[in-house]
Amino acid sequence: MILNSFKKGVRLLSAGILLSSLSLYTSCKDAEAEENSVSTSKIKGAKDFAQYIDPMIGTAKMGHTYPGATVPFGSVQLSPDTDTIPYAVDGHYNPDVYKYCAGYQYDDKTIVGFSHTHFSGTGHSDLGDFLIMPTTGNLKLNPGTATNPESGYRSRFSHNKENAEAGYYSVMLDDYNIKAEMTATTRVGMHQYSFPENVEAHLIFDLMHGIYNYDDKNVWTFVRVENDTLVTGYRQTNGWARTRRVYFSMSFSEPIKEYGRNRYDKQPYNGFWGKFDQSKNFPEIAGEKIRMYFDFDLEPQEKLKVKMAISPVSSEGALNNMKEEVPHWNFAKIKNEAKAKWNRELNKVQLASEHKDELTNFYTAMYHAFLGPTEYMDTDGKYKGLDMNVHQTDGFTNYTSFSLWDTYRTLHPLFNILQPERNADMAESMMAHYDQSVHSMLPVWSHYANENWCMIGYHSASVLADAIIKGNADFDQEHALEAMVNTARTRYYDGLGYYMDMGYVPEDKNGASVSKTLEYAYDDWAIAQAAKKLGKGDIYQEFIKRSENYKNVYDAKTGFMRPKLSDGTFKKDFDELNTHGQGFIEGNSWNYSLYVPHAPAEMIEMMGGKDQFSQHLDSLFTMELPDKYFENTEDISREGIIGNYVHGNEPSHHVPYLYNWTNTPWKSQDKIRMILKTKYQTGSDGLSGNDDFGQMSAWYIFSSLGFYPVAPGSLDYALGSPAVKDATINLENGNSFRVLAKNQSDKNVYVEKVELNGKELSKPFISHDTLIKGGELIFHMTNKPNKELFIK
Amino acid sequence: MILNSFKKGVRLLSAGILLSSLSLYTSCKDAEAEENSVSTSKIKGAKDFAQYIDPMIGTAKMGHTYPGATVPFGSVQLSPDTDTIPYAVDGHYNPDVYKYCAGYQYDDKTIVGFSHTHFSGTGHSDLGDFLIMPTTGNLKLNPGTATNPESGYRSRFSHNKENAEAGYYSVMLDDYNIKAEMTATTRVGMHQYSFPENVEAHLIFDLMHGIYNYDDKNVWTFVRVENDTLVTGYRQTNGWARTRRVYFSMSFSEPIKEYGRNRYDKQPYNGFWGKFDQSKNFPEIAGEKIRMYFDFDLEPQEKLKVKMAISPVSSEGALNNMKEEVPHWNFAKIKNEAKAKWNRELNKVQLASEHKDELTNFYTAMYHAFLGPTEYMDTDGKYKGLDMNVHQTDGFTNYTSFSLWDTYRTLHPLFNILQPERNADMAESMMAHYDQSVHSMLPVWSHYANENWCMIGYHSASVLADAIIKGNADFDQEHALEAMVNTARTRYYDGLGYYMDMGYVPEDKNGASVSKTLEYAYDDWAIAQAAKKLGKGDIYQEFIKRSENYKNVYDAKTGFMRPKLSDGTFKKDFDELNTHGQGFIEGNSWNYSLYVPHAPAEMIEMMGGKDQFSQHLDSLFTMELPDKYFENTEDISREGIIGNYVHGNEPSHHVPYLYNWTNTPWKSQDKIRMILKTKYQTGSDGLSGNDDFGQMSAWYIFSSLGFYPVAPGSLDYALGSPAVKDATINLENGNSFRVLAKNQSDKNVYVEKVELNGKELSKPFISHDTLIKGGELIFHMTNKPNKELFIK
């Protein structure tokens, strides 16, 4: 097909003119094989659990999940964005931006377009790269507003013409009568648009669009229209990640008829006497603020397909990724493969259940848990490092987007059971980060070759230590220990020098001092465990000593952890319910005072002993917490709270299990079941808080299965009360571990007794080593607490 | 040495902690060998001609040269900048910026600092990367103003404490009593600062500084303080080059005591509660507008040295370049090697002369001619391409900064004699540009992996054709021809579609239409010559026909080239003296009408025949041109004008030689000698116009030697009147060609007769093929014209 525009003087590279290093990508169109075989897994009795995934769960309110198409741990998350909210209005932070961390809000009535990168459930955000929107009729290059969609290219839509599945998303764009469908491989998003007949078909390509658009975060955009079906380029942003570049190669199933751009920043130098009209059919485009359009001539019934490959390295890398992963135009094939990939992951836990809501909640939790961290390298193993140089992986898959303050608690321990190979690769990715870090530090919260320094602690240490302790450490463990130790000795990091010198972070020197002291102490304990296993006595001694620093911020008079000043006195005017200015972050003292996961027994003793502590916990779950104490706290909302216990955020996630260290283990059981039932529900508003890149979901999975990793770095799991009746965990080592809950029901939330491989347990703990060998854990359930259980 | 700041909590990577891919660069300090051996060349009788180079020539007025340190065709041009002039003031173009194309103006009284990249002589500009300035006392991070230097870090200086040599520059910074010295290798600039004793020694590192600072051209800056002597990073600018990145690695001979930065754009996300003080001793710095400082503790007499390596690819590449080129701290060694490199190049033409001004002018012209294009790749052959991907050279050295509208005329033909290997590599670099170009076009004016589209024509075709015709084409010549042809068929380029359809560019469709028509016609002729040599008859026919298009803009009624409109009529209200709005660029019709270098005989016939044309040329050189006709024309000034002949700019450079095609060849001779004498002088104001990256200097070299390439792509050189008495050209093939001017003097400017290898010439032409075989050309000079010579 010869382009009209070619005749009109447009120079698109066409067949016969080869691109140099980007050897021309042939747009071969396979016959579209409508394969429906769901190749699931090699696991015996593999089932189509992917049918139960509901990506809509968490898309309303503050779940911060997205409904779009992605594969497990995929680099591409191709998803609709329903609004473009500025980070700041009139120079002031715009709290509405927080609703749009994943780009989509279920209650919105319009879709702006489909962008290719999204975080799942995070409590801060970024990304939203390369927004595509199909339109018809008059060309509009601005997104318009939700209240007046006609003012821009966005479209109205309704949920009854919307469908979100594992690896597939579709919606009818009502204003244009266009059906939009999308699916993905790891590095390629594939779009399929069914336009009405006889319309002017436009594709808007908005390179200014972004999520958490911090002060117009675009730094630079570079686009080349390589030929009549291929567009390449990159954009660089300065958002949450300070120096983030994503490269792309985008291919169309039909040739471009004509195209153009608006540039909203300064105009480029253009030779003398305006050598060209650079706004139209000019194949080389660069600037800070760019929006483009591509027009197509479509035959009746012809669908316009788009493949968007991304790369951390180069547009050449993106093009290679496209060639490797999607060397055809068969949309259905990609869609089916995406679903099969999900089924392979989901069958790692097989639930025997007929209860649809249970299956939906469980497998959607699995889905959310396996969305990230995401792969971050080209198919050839090249990736951009923290030093902005290009690196080559050496025997591991590189991952990015480590929301570690959240995920070290439960998600990475879950990976140590269900994804040990990926978890080891994630550990190696963190070590590569350390190697490239000019601070010689492991990641705190890292994404896209950037450290964003969000939240506190050095919880990479927990992840590495947990992997080492659990024997899932197919990497250089001494190097890992060096990385942990150097990270934990970075004196200029967030009060750490004071902590090292004084045994606590003084609140007058560094805010959120108690949270930091407590989390450093736990991380130090994790480092000590790894050192011990690796036979490094000096390091063990140094860090086991540091792990006791939690004692230094305990105020015996009030019975709470309390901010201490550099003169050694406790802060006056202390309010243990307030989350602001009291030495804590995203939590109050009531919740945070319980954060000694590595030494619960010692903590309980310190706080008055088992009985007093048990009552203290009761108070936490039953007291009345006035709204004023959390209404202005990011990431905490009424939905996530039970009494004063905050499940919608992380610091207390281990708390319901602490009764196990008192004489009332049974009190854990009803709390856990209550949380499972009330804080995780089906429907778009089913999540009680940010899913936090799978952390909340991982809590659900563990707790549903009846056990929980209170202190990652320990081999022990504390028992709770399973919500499943019968679940089989299929381990990567070929073993399987079955959890049976006999006499299980909504009312039978208490555990009568527990048998592990036929032997009754006397303590409410099982070991990872036991689990990994395979076996059977049988809970006998009842509707009355067995108050004698586990306390002999 | 242990850093104080290390103790204070600063974390600089120190010995024992290895950088990942940037393996730690050991700051080994060689004993400073004060070698003074000037290893010059393998050429017999090689002399120290470098002593005659005066880099100050052209630094006053509009020469646009810089006085700093560089090696032949070096990537680094380390030179003082004397002011920071904004591109625009209150939104309007600031004409003062034009004075600072090379960063330095001789009449200025202060130096802002020393930056590492500069164009030589160009008529537009960019660069000025990575400015370093040593200071003492109170820290100032802004440059201050020329009228109030104390307001910033700049310093007063005077020319009597300044020294510019080949590959070496030094100056006393009077405000600080610091002696600054600099030298360079191809990719590394080396600084040496002698501070007074007992002062606070600062080094300012200004990453906002730039030349032609078009609307704050900084796009992004990224810096890492890797350890106490190594800093790496890059900056990206959007100036004349739209998307230009330069990477660096900078090493200090002494450890940093402490350091910091100001960021003048928005502040970065900093975790919660301002996790760090990122302004001081924080090793990871990024932003749009950054200035840094480094403080040092120096022993008495200790000199602070700095090595700054640059790379088009990565900071890792820059570090490798440093390791390869300067694996020591011996400043004198680098300085001596730089001078030796210049001597190797200068000895390619050996002048037997005792006349210092002649030697100064000639060898400074050689120096300016060999400053660019500059090498643009790492030592491993990697470079950034026009597609922003990283490419690997395959058997050639990649060059950048092709000021082709200027340099195709004389500089590249000079390279075909003195630098054939480099010229072939430059041709390959242009072909690589073509391969990477989304337009499938050869460069127009390209620098740093960008096309800036400055000026007109597609003169890469001339450069490639000239290399092919002259047998200096050790590259894929068919591919070169394809590149020329595709470039010349790019319909949307600058009126070219009209030109192809109508035989001329219509002024009502595209300005400067006559200049474009004439230059396209010449380029087409060059393409035809290459096609003919390669046996491509069809292409020859197509382009030889196009080469006659100059006839379509000739107005027989006025006797001038004249803009024609799309309706076929000539533009009314035509003023053949005006340079504005008359269909020409940087020239009026009087000058541009003579631009048919490929067919002078036909042009002369068209314009009324030999005698009339000779008188017409006389008028050009003698008429009175009122100021109003050029005073607002960029790149044309009174200094460069003789009558109405404009030597200070390029379009007429061949004109003095055109008498050779009339019956009055002798009239060329006195004109050329007058131009050589009056338009090229010693002293900072010695150049009559922009040197244009060596084009003006190349004219001087050719004309001094007595011959000139009127039409590159032809083997013929037209004879003029040599200014030298005895010059030997040492060719790369081992042959030498000697030019003797017998009875030469300032008054004896006319040629009595010429002998080539003992045989008297009957026509005023010699062939490249003859020259390249070696031999002897003897001019017999006299003070009266020999009016019979060459006209039989």
C-alpha cells in the first residue's frame, strides 16, 4: 500500500530503505488463530483459576489497583486512565492526585486513554507512560475534562460495556463507538480497536500524560516515525523517580495515512526561514511537551492493532523486545497466552472450593501479589542501572519497583514459598542496585533505575536475610551480607548516625524517630540472623546488639513507645493516639509500639507480661478512635480500621498474631477471621486500603491459609485461623503442602487443634523447613475458643 | 588520607569499596616528568611549526575562535569563557550572544571559567559544557557580572598574564591569585591550578553554564560523587542541537574535603520529613539547573589537577576514555604530547620562511583548519547515533560537527590533500548519519548526534562526491551515492519538491529561493560526477540535468540571478544589492549571481561573455556598498568586504578565481593577494569574519599556495597568486609536492609564468591527480601583469 501522504511529499521510510541498526520490522500479519486452549500449567490437576481473577477489585476508593492487562511480574501494565490530575494546584499539593495512583477510579465516567505502565496499589505514584486513545471525527489533541468530555479526546464509558480479566481488558468508548481491547506480554502491550465504518480514524499519542504529574514531570520526549507502521522514541520524566527514561517501539497493523504533533513548550530551532513545517508529517519530533496523532484509512470491519514495546535501555532494545515477544499480529494468541501465564502462577495454590467469592478473593489476591516487582530488562538481559549506565544481567532476571517498607513484611516471605526463583532474582536485583549505588546502599523504595527514598528503614536487609535463612539464596550470600551491613552503616541516612551512636533516633534531630528506631532494630536483627548463618560472629554481635534498640524508646511510665530527645528525655506533650508529630509515620504509638516482630516475648515482658499485654491488645481492637486521629493521614482511612487497629496500612500487620505469645492464642483466631472477612471483599471497593504492590494481598493469602510470617528472617510461621477449607500449595521443588480446615465455616473460626503430618502441634508455630518438605496441616475448627490450646 | 567529612558523616566511597561497573579509578600520581622533547613527526626535516600557532587570532570581533587547549580534531576544547550571555532578553533575541559563539571575547576583562567544548569560528553556536572555575575565600555559586565581578565567582584577568599555545593555555586569575593552566588529549581536558598558600580552595563546577544559552537550554543534569576523587554524570541540553547529551568523568588529584550543590529549579522528592540534606555532601545529584562546588585542603605549593573526560555514550565510557588517554597525573607530559600532535599535522606543509608573520598566519590557519570536525566516539569505537541508540564504528573514526555549508567549499578539498584518511572517515561518519537518519538524509549541519538544519543545500553530497572523484574513498561508494541521491530527492526538504518539479525554488513558496536553487544545482552536478565515475548512467542523467537549473533563476534583463515566483514571473521590486528578502541568504544578488562553480564558462557566456563578465567582476571589487546593505546581516561585516565582494562569508569564496575563465586571468592574481594580505592578519582581530570551522583558514592555505578548488567534485584547481615563497606539501602517500614562487615579494603579485614539473602551463589549472603524484610547481612572479598568460 502506498501512502497518500507519501505522494504528497511526506517521506516515510518504506520498503527497500532499511533502517540502520533498527533493521526494519516487518509487519507480518498472521492469520488470527482463535485458539482457546488454556494451556495452564504442568501442575497435576491444573485448573482455570484465572477465571476468578477480578482486576476491578480495589479500583474504587483507595485500593490503588488498575484494571488493565498485564502478565505476572510484567514490565507492561496496559490500563485505562480515567483522569489527569495535576500533582499541585496553584503551587499547593492537590490531595485528589492520591486517588489516581493507579490512573483509574471506578466511579469516574470517562476514560482519557490507555497508558502502558502502572504501579499496583502503591501509596505514592509515578509512571503512566505513552497514553494511546483512539478517536474519530474532529481531531482533538487535549484530554478535555471529566465534566466536559467533548472539550477533549477523552470518552465516556460505562462498566456494563467494560470487561477486565487476567491479561485482557476491553471497553466500549461511547463517544466514538469504538471497542477498545488490550492484552500484553512481559514487554509488549497489544491494542485492538474496532472503529465504526466510514469514519476518520485517529490515534492520539499523548506523551505529556503521566500519573502523579509532579510539576509537569516531563523532562524530554524524543519520537521518530521510522516508517509507515513503526514509531520509536523515549520519554524522560522527573517525578517520583528523579531521572526516569522509558524507551518504546510502537508498531501499527495498518499504515499511517498522516500524522502530526503539537509541541507545548518552546519551539525548536528550525534552520533558516522555517525550513519545514515540523508540526505535520515530519518524522523527527522532540521536546518537553508533545502530543501526537496518527490517522489511518481503515477498510470496513478492519481492526486497527497496535503493539507497544518498552525498554529501559533504548528504542533499539524495545524493537528487539517486540520482535522476540510478539512477532505477529494475532491478538487472540497473546490474550490466551497471557491467561495461561496467570494460570501457571495461580495453580501454585489450588483451592478446593465451590464458593465463588472465596475463589474470587483468593485468586485476585494471588493476582495482585504477582503483579510486582516487575521485570526490568530487555530480552537480551540489558538494563539501565542506578548509575544510568547500561548493564548486562549475569544469570538473573532484573526486577524493579521495590515497595519495600510494605512488601518485606509478607509479600517477599510469600515469594519464598510460591516464587523462590523470582525472589532470589529480586534479591540479586537489589544487590545490583547496591553495586551501582553511589551511596553503597540497598534499595529503600526503588523504581526504574532510581531510588525515590520513600518511607523508612532498610528493609532490603530483611528480604535478603529471609531468603538466606530460608535457603532460597542462589546468589553470593557474603556479598549480600556486605550489602546489608554497608547499608545499615550509612551514617547520613535518615537519622542512622544518631541511632548508631545513641541507640535511638532522637526526635529533635530526625522526625518519625520512633518508627525509624523500631524498624532499624528489626532490620538489624534480620542482618544478625544472616550473619549468624554465614558464620560472621563479629557482624552478628554488632547487629544483634543493635536489634535491642527498641528498648531505648519504650517509656515504662506510659507503657508506650515514645519519642526521645537527644538529651535523653522523652518528648513532652505526647499523645499516643495521634499520628502526627509524635515520632511515628503512618501510624500512632498504639499501633507502632507493638512493632518488635523479632522479639515479641521480650516486648510483652517489657510491657507488663502476657496477661496485661493480652488485654492491651483487646483494647486496641475495641477502643473508639475519633476521626481526627487519622483523617489527615495519607494511606489510613476509616475502611481499614478496627477499633484503633489499622489494617489498611502496614505497621500493624503482624499484630493480630501477637496473641500467640500470650496465654490467649485463641484471640488471634477470631481477629484474623474478622479481618479476612471485613477488609477483603469482592467488588471494586473490596480493598480497605492501598494494596501496596501486593502486601495487603499477601497478608490475605497467608492468613487464609492459616499461618503468617511475623518476623521475616525467622523460619517460624505463627498460626492463625484458616479461611480456606482445603488448599494445596504446589512448591517449585515439586513437593506439595496441603492445608485442611475440618469443620470449617463462617462461624467456626476457632481452632480446636492442629495436626502437622499427623502429629498434633503443641505450639502455634510451624517451620518453613517443614513446610518446604511438603506435608499436611490439618486445622480442626470449632465455634468456641479452645483456651487451652498451645499454652501448655 | 582520611576525609574530615567522612568523619562528619559524609559517605564518600573510599578505597576498598569498589564501584560496580565503574571499577574504581586509581588516582596514581606519576612523578611529573618535565619532558621537553617535542617529538614532531616522521616527516623528514620536521620542524617545530607549532611555535608559530597563535590561538588568539580571531578571538576579537567576529572571528569566533577560542584560545583554549585542544589537539587536532579533538573531542575536548578546553577554553576560557569570558561571559555568559543569554540567548534572549525579555523574550527577544539578544544580538550580543553572537559575539560569544566561541565563549571568549578578547576585549573582555573577566573570565567566568573554563568549559570543555567549543566550536571554532561557527556562525551559530552551542556547547560550553562543564564549566570549572577555581576560587578562594567566600564561596560564590553564581558567575556574577562583567561590570561587578565580585558579585560572583568570575575573576579579572589581563592578557599580559595569559598564554595561549598549541594544546596549552594559561592565565592568572587576578581576583584569586590563582594560576590556571590547561592542556588536553582527544577526549580528556587536564587542568592544573596553583593556588596561593593558606586559602580555602574551591572548585566551582557550573552545570548551568552554556554557550548560546537558548532559553535556558539545560534539560537535565545528573551527577554522582563516586568517591573522594571521582565525579561522573552527564548533562542534556536543548539548544541548537535539540537533544544533546554529553557524559563526563572527572577526577581530582587531591581528595575532596567537602562539596555541595545549589539546585535552581524545583526541589526533588526527598522521602518523608526531608530524609537528607541533599545540598551538601550528598553524592547523588540531579536536576535541570545545578551548580556545584568542591573544596580541597591543599599543602603549600601543591597544585590541584583535574582530569575531565567526556563521552557521547555514557559516564562509564568517559571513565574508560580517561583510563586510556591519561592514566597518570603528569600535566607536562600531556602538554608536550599535545604540541607534538600539532607538529605532526603542521609538518604536512613545510614553509621555508624566516618571516614570522607569514609563519604565524599560515600555521595558525593550519591550526584552525584542523580543529574540526571533531572526533565523536569513545576509545572503544562506541558513539551515540542520530537515532539516540548507541552504535559501534566498524573500521572508521566517527566525527561530528559538520558545518557543511561552509566547509564543503574549501576545507574538505584541503582535507583531500592533507587529511585524506580523516576525510574518508568523515565521509563514513556522514554516511552513518544517513543510515541513522529517519529522513534518510545526509547531514546538513550536524553536531553531537543531532541535525540542526542550519543554512541550506545538501553539501554532504559535494564532500562525498569530491572524495570519490579524487580517489580518496575507502568506503562503500555505491552506498555513498545512494545516500546522496536519497538526500537530493527529499521532497519535503526546504523547497526541494518545488525545485524537482519546476526547476527552481519559487520565492513565494520558500524564502532564499535563489540561493537554494543555485546551491542545489551545484550539489546535483557533484552527484552527477560521482554517478558518472561509478557508472550509474541514469543517475548521472537525472542530476546533470538538474545541475543546469541555475539557468532558471537568471534574469537576462538585469543580468542577475533573481527570485522567481511560482507563476514563472520574476519577483518585482528587486534590489540586487540588498541581502534581505531578495531570495538570498547571507549574500546579495551581486555576490550570489556568481555562484555556478560547476559551470563558470557557461555562466559567463550566459552573463554576456568573457569581457563583459570581467568588467562585471571589476565592479564587484571596486563599487561602493553603502552600510545599510549589510549592517544587519549576520556573519557579514565591514571588515570582510572589498567593494561589494564579501570575503568574510562564504558564497563568494570562489569568485576571485573566476577571472581565470575570462581573458583576464591576471586580475585574479592581485585580488587574491590583496585578500590574503588584508583579510588575514596576526593579532586577536586578525580575521575578517567567522572562521567557520576552518573554511576561511582553508581558503587562506590554498590561496597562499597558489591554487584553489573552485568546484569540489572536479579534479581541477584554478591558479591564483601564491603568497608563499617555498612550501612543501608532504602527502600521506609519501609523495611531496613543492610550490616555489620565484622572485616573490609583496609587490610581485603577478605571475609571469608557471612551470609544473619543468613544463610551462598554458592554462591556469592543475589537476589533483598530478598533485598527488608529487612534483614541483614553480611560479615566476613579477610586479606587472602578464596579460597574455593562459589566454592563448
